[in-house]
Amino acid sequence: MTTDEKISYWIKLSNEDLKIAKTMLENNYHLYTGFMCHQVIEKIMKAGYEKFKNDTPPYIHDLPRLAKVAGFYDSFTEEQKLFLNTINPLNIEARYPDYKEQLAKALTNERCELLLQQTKLLQQWIKEKILSVK
């Protein structure tokens, strides 16, 4: 695969995950809405890593760390950084019983609607950065 094909691959996955997150929310699967929001951002940042580092993204899931190695973190607003910290635990902690129940209680429909909205905004912001560089 060429670099452009790899970038397109990650963007496509990110877009698909956004659709899945919306479907999960519409069907009241709040825990999975949060998990998929994390996936959307992780994959769009991996597209950015491919674009700006011209290399295979590292096998990490920690969003703030991924943002730093991909070169996005310093250009994020404080609000964007806070959002990363908010959704970061939704990837790993959603998988373990001790955290799963706690997260399920915190992820109300209203909270998930906000997470989805913020995810769309950050995904679009990162996508614009990727596509604006030739």
C-alpha cells in the first residue's frame, strides 16, 4: 500500500466507526458509544501519523500519547486536550468488569450525545489538518 492508501484506509475506518457510534447511541448502547468515539479519534490520529510521519502508526491506544507522537497535541486547544482525556479511558476501562459497571452508570444518553458531538468536531478538525497538507 502507498502512504496515501494507508491514510485513506485509516480515514475510512474512522468514518465507519463514527457511524457505528451513532448507531450505538440510537440503540441506547451507551458503553459502546463511548468506546466507538475513542476508536474514531484513535483512527483519525493514526491517519495523521501516516501523513505527517510517513510511517506506520505505533500500536498504542492512549489518545494523548498518540496525539503527541503524531504531532497534533501541541496544536490542540485546551478543550480538545480535555476531551482526549475524557474519552481516553473509554477504550480500555470499558473492557474490564470493575470499570465497565461504573462507566455504564456515567454514560447517560445526554452524555453520549455530547461525546458524539465532540468526537465529530475533533475528527473533522484532524481530518482537515491531514487533507490540507499536500
